[in-house]
Amino acid sequence: MPGQAITAYRDALTDWSAKFPRDEGLYRGRLAHAYVAAEKPEESAEAGRAALRIAQQTGSGRIITELRPLYTALDVRTRKSCEGTPMAGVAGSPRRVGVLVRG
């Protein structure tokens, strides 16, 4: 089932309209969760970072809410590879993540 979700989200994102960045961020966040379910942590982190960039640009709390559980779902090795990147901020408290999004 995760493979079907990955395919569906990737297909949807291929022709995504720039008019809906918040929805794109949500889809990228959900794609990240699908990658975790498929045991593909590196791809998950990449999709999560893309979603977080959109959250930062738009100030979307919904995207942050989607991403919060993602960080803890990633294995320690992948978390270490995220240190120093925007994805590392997802591990913080809601206040820390809020600061990250607001700049």
C-alpha cells in the first residue's frame, strides 16, 4: 500500500500548479510519510525538507502539523543526516517549529 501512495503523490506533484503552495506542502508531507511506511527514510527526509521549505515560505501551520510526527518516525541515522538542515527543526517543540516557520 505505501508504494501506491508514493506513486499517487508523486504523480499528483508532477504537474502541480504554483497557485496552491500550501496544498503542495501538505502533499509533500504526506509523500514523506508514505516513504517512511515504505522504509525509505532518505526519500522521506527529502520530501519532508521540501514540505518544510514551503511551510516556511507560506507560514502554513497545517504543513508543520503534518510534518511533526515525521521526524520521530525517521531512524537515528537519517535524523543525524538531517542535522543542520531545516528538517532538524521539525524535532523541536511546537514553539520552536513555529519560530522556524516565521523566520
